[in-house]
Amino acid sequence: MGLIKHLTSVEVLWFQFAFAGLDVDVPSDDVTSADTVVSALAAYRETCRANNVIVDDCRDLDQVCQRPVTTPEPLSLRWLLVHMVEETARHAGHADILREQIDGMTGR
């Protein structure tokens, strides 16, 4: 559940706050007793839906982020999309390692 909450936080940070420049609160990726798998997945799906609208409305992959986050130089939507593919894939790999530790089955 922590990986899902982390991805939600990163998606909001990059697409909504940095790229679109929206005045949003970036959600915490801390897991609390109120969190459930269902609520974490719902938040992630809703965030992705909102971010898809932002990307769909952009006609230029070279458009830069409205706000700097990690570097002072402007980062493009093209960079951001590649970064998020890497981020998501990396954490999917982490989830697969955890699953392998639980059930002992090795993925192919």
C-alpha cells in the first residue's frame, strides 16, 4: 500500500503541482491506520485520471513545467512522461520482489 501511496504523491507532485502549476496539496505517502488498499487504489486511479486530462490538454511535449521541483532548469513534459514511466516501473519491480518473498514464485 505504501508503494501505491508513494506513486500517488509523485503523480500529484509532478503533473499537477510542477507541470500544470496548480495550487494543490501534495498528499503524504505515509501509510496510516485509516488507509486501506481500496482507498489507496481509488486515490491513485483518480490522480491518474486527472493527470491524463492535463497531458491530453497539452499539445507540445516540449512544454516545460510551470514550477521547478528538483532542478532549477526547466523540465519538459517529454522528460516528465519518461520519468514517470521509470518511476512506476521501478516500483512495480519492488512490488514484484515483495510478492516473490511472500509466495516464493519467481516471475518470468
